[in-house]
Amino acid sequence: LDNVAHDLRTPLTRLRGTAELTLASPPDVERYREALADCVEESDRVLVMLNTLMDISEAESGAMPLQHERVMLADVAARALDLYRDVADAKDITFESKTDPNIAVSGDRVRLEQVAANLIDNAIKYTPEGGGVKVVVTGDGTRAQLSVQDNGVGISPEEQLRIWDRLFRGDQSRAERGLGLGLSLVKAIVSAHGGSVSVDSQQGKGSTFTVSLPLIPNP
Ligand code: ADP
């Protein structure tokens, strides 16, 4: 709660400051316009944070509505990669994928795509220009696995214990945009699907996040 209160107070204080300062200045349409645009931006930040926090609580408590269907994990990976292709190009990051087309799970397609997208988003964010991101989908008889590998900055052993906490952001992450909620949401959605998520990382070398879900055997 301390963290949430602190992270909500910052944008709200900025929003209030902008409004107060503008009200105290001489009337000027252009100034008003700029101030209102700033206010919308700050409100959006608060709304995204609150919506994500609510999604996490819902997923953790089992109240998140999940539209279960047979989902091919390779399709989930492909769609999430498509979503981020431009972002990766802009950073000169190469995508690679090695996905078994026969791996099916029971789950909510949109939520599973959100999981893959969050992991790919992080992989791009925390990998320097010219790096690479690889998505692998495999199965081993009972479990289906989707992993996202990068050769970026990596995560220290101490931080690896805390990255799943709500609003936690690593020391090296401050320069990047983010709320510290992505991995908490990933973990909550994966758990709601009866799965688990783990990380294997080495500082300076890169990270691999692996989502493991119950596999639907091939008919
Ligand atoms: P955010 O990215 O908004 O900070 P997340 O919950 O997605 O929040 O991640 C929490 C922290 O975990 C990040 O701040 C970062 O320190 C670390 N992290 C997550 N993914 C990676 C990655 N692929 N490489 C290095 N660090 C990562």
C-alpha cells in the first residue's frame, strides 16, 4: 500500500500543480491547451496504473473472467512478436522465433497474448541497441512452455527475488518507461491458468523468462 500510495501521489501532485499554476496565470488559450494536455497525460498514467492493479488483484483472487478455449502457443507468440516488430526495428533489435506449431493449451487467448507481449516488451526495453530477442515454444508431454530470451542487461540475483513484486523496478530500469507492474500481471495471469513463470538471468549477459502451462495432448 505504501508503494501504491507513493506511485499514485506523484502523477496526481503534478496534475494538481499544473492546474493550479495555470489557473493563477493570465488567461491564454495556448497555455490552457498545453496544461490540459499535461493533465490528460498524468490522468492516463494514474488510470493505467489503477486498471493494471485491478487486473492483478482479479487474476490473483480468481475473479478475472477468462474465456477458455484451445489456444496454440505458436500463434500467441507470433501475434505478440508482430505487435512489437516496429519497436524492435527502431532499436535495431533482431527477433528470432522457434515455435512448435502443435503445442496447445487451454486458456484465454487475449490474456495469454498479454503475457507474451509483456515479456517481449521487457526483453526489448532491457536490451541495448543491436541486441536480439528470441521466443521459443516447446512441449514435453505434460507441460507447454513459452520462453522469451534476450541478451540484454540481465538481472542481479537479489533483484531476481523482487521483480515479481508489485511496483518493483530494478536499479538500472529507472531510465526506461514503466510502472513495475508488468511481471506481477504476467505472474498473476499465468497462475490463474494453472501455470508458473520463472526467470534465469545473468547480469550483463541476458535473461530468459519461461512460462509453463498445462499442455492439451494432441488428439
Ligand atoms: P517495469 O518494466 O515497468 O519496470 P516489470 O514488472 O515488467 O516492470 O519488471 C520489473 C523489473 O524487472 C524491471 O524494472 C527490471 O528491473 C526487471 N526486468 C524485467 N524484465 C527484464 C529483462 N528482460 N531484462 C532485464 N531486467 C528485466
